[in-house]
Amino acid sequence: MKELNISVIIPVFNAEKFVIEAVESAVSLSEVTEILLIEDGSPDKALDVCLDLTEKYNKVKLFQHPNGENRGAGISRNLGIEKAKCDWVAFLDADDFYLPDRFIHAKNILRRGGDVDGVYEAAGTSFVNEEARNHWESIKFKVSGNLNTLTTVTELVSPNDLFYKIMPFGSAGYFSLNGLLIKKSALLSVGCFPNLRMFQDTVLISKLVAKYKLLPGSIEKPIAMRRVHSDNRINSFKNVEKKPFFNSYPSIGFKNRMLMWLEIWKWGKKNFSKSQRKHFKGRFIKFLLIPFTNRKREGFFYPIESLTQVIWYIWYANLGKK
């Protein structure tokens, strides 16, 4: 294998407190050729911080959307993919950071040769303070019943079985974008990230594992860390308790998950194998039934409201057609 050169893409929004550490965790890694900061119309001083980083480090490049607009994390990553010069791409959230051995395991796997399109690895969790830890634990336990801080695939899985095994299609865990190294050509082939505010990463990963050969790297020890703080979009301390259907769908609601499933299907109905289509539909039906199994927890109107959404979205997605 020729020398591994990687473009690291970091979407930046409201991250003036953390983006320096994110960049510095990547800039010293020998495998990293460039770091693309995509400033996404932050209301804080993140743009100024990004400009300073471009002055300090030659590897760092800064891009924005036209007129400095806010387009969301997925579209920002797409801009980074478009601008990336390397054959291999990695992602990092602006409030997270890599560990020193981020690409060591992946590089060793790629050196063995073979037709490998990507490597996925574990990501850990870092808490800014005890308040962050306690809040995260209260949410995590309600949702999953455990307090595992490692985001990873929980068993060794053949690349051909990965689509069927990991969430949302299976129960063998999942990997985050922070733990993914992938060919740029694979990203372009599946259409990159969808224009969704939530779950763009799940949609992309679902498409990648359906079509390409991804191998596990370090799945028991983290190679990157996700930082939990009060301004995390999904687990925001300020807003999470006010969101509907909290017990079953923490802080994001039924609609966003439905849009995720339908976005996967929009691509999958043309690109999934026959077996993948069958598996997708089975898992989707199970998802639709979840509201009707939680009446005691969610109240009488929860399944009624969900049923209304289900009918409309199934019509919209035309799920029955191949």
C-alpha cells in the first residue's frame, strides 16, 4: 500500500471553546495531510478561532457556505468531501478529539492489502464535568438500560453481514463518524450525506455498509473521544426534558427517526440487494410498532399521533414499491 494520506473534515458550529483541541488532536498525526474546517454560520466566535488556526497550521483549511449560511452538519461535511484532496477521508466533530493512535490500527489493516473500502473503530466518551456525566447517564440508562461509554460494534462481524448486524438493522452496536476511515470515492458513490438535521450519519453509514467492504480496527479501545457538554445538540441539558416522547425517543422525536428510515429507503430501494430490502422492511415494521408497545409510558395519544405520522410517511415513501 502506498503512503496513507487522509483528509480530516470538521464541521464547525458553536464550537469556539473546543475546536482548537479538535484540530490539534489531528494536526500532529503523520497520516493527516489536511484538515478541512467547514464553518457553518456559527453565532459565536468560532469563525475567528478557525481563521487563527489556518494561520497557525499549514494543514488547516477553512471553508464556508455561500454568504456564511448555516446549512447543518451533513451538508457541511458534504462541502468538505467536495474539497478534500486525499483518497481517504475521516471525520471529527468540532467538540470532540482524536487520540494519538487514531489511525495506527487502520493503517496496519490497509497495509495487508485486499479490497478494503474503509475501517471502523470505537469512540469513547469524555465529560466536561460531573453535571455532564450525571445528565448523560440519566438519559443513557433510560434509553438502553446500560451506562457503556464506548460507541462501538460489539462483536466481530464479517463485512458481508455488517448491514444486518449493526444498528438500526441489528443489535450488535454501531460506530460513529469519529471512528470511521473511508475512501472518498465510496462517499461520492452513495451520495454523501442527506439533507437532514438529525441522523445524517446513520443514513450515510447504512448506505456504506450495504455497498462497501468495511473492516473492524480497534473496537474494544477508543481511538477518538466524544465530548459531552451542555450544548450537545442531541443531549442538550436545556432542551431535552421538554422534547416529546422522551422515554422512547430521547430529545429527537418520532418524526426525525422516521425521516432517517425513509431517507435510507429512498437510496436502498434502488441499491439494496433483495436480501437487504427484505431485512430493511422487517426492521422498519418493528420500528413502526414501537409506539404501540409503550402506551403505559407515553399515554393514550402517543400511538394515535404516531399512527397519523406513519400513514402519511408510508404514503410519501411509497415503501411497497421496489
